Amino acid sequence: MPYIQESVVIQKENRLIALIYPDFETVDQEKIDDARLTEIIEENKKEVNLELAKYMQIAKIKIYPEEFEKTPKRSIKRFLYSSVEL
């Protein structure tokens, strides 16, 4: 999706939360401010939710300021993000 480099979905209080690490290089090149970036990512969320069953839909997004920590095989260490403050 536009302007998204990485994402991970976690479950918090029976809701799915998407943590998004934006493609800051492209965002900076196109001079997109934080407010507009949030709007774009919300639009992306709406698009994705249209394709998903109700129980799979993303309830909330949170922009994450740094790349997600990864294993040596470059998989995101999902367990590290289950306790992220929203």
C-alpha cells in the first residue's frame, strides 16, 4: 500500500491493531506532513477492511516511528509488539 514500508497486526482487547512503519524516505521526498500521512494510512485501512471479513478487520492504526526488530531471517519479531501502548 502507498507509503507503508512495514506493518504488523496485533490483538489488543479483542481488537486488531495495525502498527505501521511508514516509508519515510518517500514521505519526505513527496513533502507529506504528519497529518496528511495519517489520512493516507487511514484511507489504506478502509480499503483493506473492505476486502476482509468483519472479524478480521483492523480497528485502529498506530504509526510506529522505527523499523520493527527482526530475526536473522528478516521476519518481524511479533512477540515484542504485543504490549505496545496505544
